[in-house]
Amino acid sequence: MLNFLHLIGIIPIITLKFDSMDFRMMIKEHVDAPFYRHLILELLHEYKRPNDKISELLKSGDLISVRRGLYVLGPNIDLPLPEPFLIANHLRGPSYVSLESALSYWGLIPERTFEVSSVTVKTSKKYKTPVGRFNYQQLPLPYYSFGIRSIQLTPKQTILIASPEKAICDKIVLTSMINLRSTKQTREFLMEDLRMDEDMLKTLDLDLLDSWLDDAPKKNSLKMLINTLQEL
């Protein structure tokens, strides 16, 4: 009887409609970090073909793929994006923000950086995404694990970033053709090439730097860094 009434138009057939507002309501509690495909599938579990819905969201621009299986919201959805440093932590892990990005964050260099630089234990890789460029360089264990700080950028966004000391060491270790052999050369590299702030350099923890030497690449260059900082 019910099917007959639908057919003759007395009772309208109700279809499950899906739009940007529906998705906004579903996802708004999760926007403080990039989200993974399994989360979206879970949110769309009431739909018959959730994978098709994801494809629709990508096509409409409501969802942006940062890499396979990792997403952020598109500009059509009026919700904030996660901080770029947090996106970097998720994009290739394990990793932490370092090099110029960390040096700029700590105020050691004057330049703003437009590419997020990180280090990882995985192979080096670059990503050019709709939300920015991300560069990862490989470092070995156990040196990789030294000097990583957890910093709360917002009430719900906490990132992993190199300490000021580790960011400088990473920069020396990962800059090809740099082998520091004198305090003069080291001062030129720090203050002329990188334009580091001398007053900030005086605040660095030299005992911490020294504790990493046994397991560090470019050990002699890092020793020269310590010697140079001691003379400031």
C-alpha cells in the first residue's frame, strides 16, 4: 500500500540529501588537525556509498587532499584550517618542524619562511600541496630524537618542533658542503649567511648541545659551533 501511495504521488519519496552544510556540521569538532580518511568514512557511515561522498566533497572543493588519505577543509567550508606546522607533523611522520622554519619561529633568523621545513627518520621528500609546500630531510637515530619540543599553538593544536639548539644543529648537519673548522668561519655562517641574532645565540644551552655530540653527524662541526658560542 505504501509503495502504491508513493507511486501515485500522495506520499513523496524522501531521499537523503547531502550538502556542504551537512558536512560542516559533521566535521566541525575535528578541524583542529588534518583528518584521515577513516574519520570521514566513520562520519559518513549512514550513507550508502561514503566513498562516493568523499569524491563529491573533493570535486566540490569542500575537502582538499593533502596526500592520499589525509585531508583538510576547503575554502567553501567556513571553518579554520589547522596550523601549517601541525599539517607538517601529520603529512610525513614521524617528523618535527626544524631548520629555517624552527629558526624563524624562535626568532633566531629574521626571515619568514614560505615552505615548512621538517626532519624525519624516513627518506627525504617534498610535497607541493594546495595548502603549502612541505620539505622533509632525513636524519638518523638516535640523533633525530634529541631536542624535540612539544608546543601548544592553540588550545587544541600542539606541534612537535626543534628546540633552538636542535634547529641550529640540524641546519649545520643538513647543509651540504658546510664543515666548520674555525670560529671565524662559524661566526660568518651563523651571523652573515643565516643572519642570526647574536643576543639570541648567547641564550643557547651549551651543555645540551654538548650532550648530543657522541651520536651526532658532523661532530667536529658541532664542536666548533659550541666553541664559537662560548666566545660570544
